Amino acid sequence: MKLFKLAISTAALALSPALAAQERAEPPQAASPQIDYDAFAQLTIKLAPVRKARLLAKDEFFARAAQEDALILDTRSAAAFQMGHIKGAVNLPFSDFTDEKLRTVIGNDPTRAIYIYCNNNFSDNRAPIALKSAPLALNIPTFINLYGYGYENIWELDGVMATSEVNWVGLGDLVDPAPAQTATRAGDKPATKSS
């Protein structure tokens, strides 16, 4: 028991200078005024019930998206969009969102109806719609960012379907990912190539 107490005392003495130095350290620098994680987190929480109310089943999504002046916005990469997308969609990659580019694509009417979808709406799980991690599905930050930029009339495709169930256009057949790149969700069956 004495040996145990001695070991604890020695460890405490050894850590004392490090703890004292940590207390004397300068406080962390202020966050960048151009990056506001706290405001983003607050907006995310505020929009959770709004987004939930804006999820549309496939038939309603496409019926509304067919209305005059509606916009189907695909925010995947330009390369993925070129490989395949919902017919009539317009591409603005999420990483390119700025006030100016959004106005160029959406127009000057912030009340314009915008319909969004992403890879995770499709069960094919192959390029250009390989499955993403569910909490990181592109629809989520797209919805939040569009709203944050002042576009509040956003509607999101709900559910999971095969591209063969929608009017999908592209350069040809979907491309099977390499086995190591294939992501799966619990309970999913492997996707098969449709003819």
C-alpha cells in the first residue's frame, strides 16, 4: 500500500509543472469572424422542424417540381451531375454556394420554390450516386445553407428509390463502385443493374 501511495504522489508531482503551465497559457485566439460554427449549429436546430415539414414523397415532389417557375436544384459535383441527374435539374455544386452564384442560378426571387435531392435518395449505390453517410447526406447542409442565404421555400425529396423509378438522365449506365468503396446501410440489399 505504501508503494501505491508513493507512485500516486510521484505522478502528481510530475504532472504539477505541466498543469501549472497550462493554466498560465494564453487563452485561445478568437474564432474567425468569417466562420461561425455556433450560428450554424443554432440555425440547424431552428430548422429541424422546418425541414421535417418540407419532406415530400416522390409523387408529390415531382408534381410540385413540374409547376411553372419551380427549380430542381442538384448540388452534387459538376462531374456527378454530368454523369446523371433528375431530368430538368439545374446544377450548382454545394461548394460553390455564394450569394452571387445562388442568385444567378435561382434568380432574384427568394420565394421561388426549390426542390432538392441527393445521392442518399437513391438505392442504386453506384456512381454518380454512391451512398453517403446518412448524417452527412448532402440534402441536410443544402437545406440549411439555402435557408441561411434567404431562400426559405425549399422542398426535399423524401425516401429512397432506384433511379429507374424517376426520370433520370445521364451519360449511360450507372457505374459500379470498386468493392472497397461500396457503402451500405443496414438491411439494404445489394443493388442490381437495371436494364
